[in-house]
Amino acid sequence: MKKYFILITALVLGCTTARQQNGNAVSSQNLTADGKLFTALFQQRAAEYKALCFQAFNIAHIRVDEALTQPQSKPLAIVTDIDETVLDNSAYDVKQSLQGKDYEQKSWEEWTGLAKADTVPGALPFLKYASSKGIKIFYLTNRAEAERKGTLANLVRFDFPDAVNENLILKQSVSSKESRRQAIAEKYNIIMLMGDNLADFSALFDKKPSDERVKNTYASAADFGKRFIVLPNPVYGDWEASVYQYNMKLKAAQKDSVIKSVLKSY
């Protein structure tokens, strides 16, 4: 326990020092910045994180094999999210956190334009396997149209299957993915949806309050590990946004106050 306390202390102090060196007057008690630095540590260094990813894709592999034994009226497809589902953006989160910052659209687009995100453990071999069985892969993401070039370059860099313009479906006007899923379903039998955010699976989770998200998760319990394959993402997502009632314009101190107000202690 002592060594973990030392690690946490060093991490937070290092974060504060980095911000001071950059001339940013940011409090060391910034939960959203320091907290995301710690969760990024889990994503980058924890073998448990990788194990959870492998577990998800091992289950996905079984579900694909099962689907291949069933008669189908339409060609098969897998619809997958990109960020924290097939590509790992934790390097972006670390850079932002070291500067005492949260997500920013401008810096995010600079990051995606570099096409440097690594792969999520297990994602590439699984999708290559599915593709080898004749299953079409669609990348359904809320990245902006301006990010198309960098996104494709990142996918092509690792030789992801079906990494072509027509299979990369970006955000156009609304963040909900429901209409885009339905458009794919008109021509394909979607046997699997993969994502790190519950809105990647169903409109039941689009911009819903935290309590309703939990309620709908229980109602959809049979789909997880069957048609819905969930990847771990402790850094960001609607789980966080719903806590702020989707008001992501809150200041860091305001976010910290909300976080403390909803946490249980004794």
C-alpha cells in the first residue's frame, strides 16, 4: 500500500510541477485534470486494463463464430466505435492533464490529425479475423468530418480492415448514432456493436441522466457480451458527462464540486 501512496503522490506533484513550468496557475486540487492523469496511467500501464480488452474481444470472437453458423438474409456487419474501442488516445489525455486542461476540440483535432494513436489491445486481430470471414466492418464515430483524413491514416497505419472512406461514418449534424446505425442495418445484418460508451449501442443511452443510464443498463443486461461488446474507458465518456448533466462548459472547480457531491463515503 505504501508504494502505491508514493506513486499517487509523485503523479499529482509531477502534474502540478509541469503546469507551473508552463506558466499555468492551476490548482493542484483539480480532480478532472489530475484524475484523468491517474486513469490514463491505468489505461497505459495496467495489465488489468489489457486483460479486460482481451476478455471483450475473446467474447466477441465466440459471438462471431456463432453468427457464422446461422442462416442470414443479408450480409453480416460489425459496427465499431473508434476512440478507446479500437484506437487508444490516452497520450492526448496525458498531455492535456499535464497542462491542467480537460478536453478541447482544437487540441483534439490537432491530435487526431497526427494519426499517432496506438491500438486498443486485441482490437486489430479480432477485426481482421471477422473480416476474413466475410464480415463487413463499419467505423461509426463522433469524430468530425474535419478529422477524416487523420482518422483514416491512423486506421490504415495499422492495416485495419475496411479502413476506407465509405466505411468510416463520421458525425455530421447530431451526436446520436442511432440514425447512422439504422442506415447500415438497411443493407446489413449487424451482428455486433462495439464501443466504450453506452450510446455506441442504443438510443436508450443518448444524453440520458445517470440514474436512467443505470436503469437502462439493467434492462439491457442480456445484450452485453452477446450483441454489445463494451471496452473499458475510465478517462471520459457519457458516464462523466451525465454527472455534469451534459454541461461540459463547467469550470474545473465546478466539475470538482459536482464530483464530490455525488460520491459515496462513510
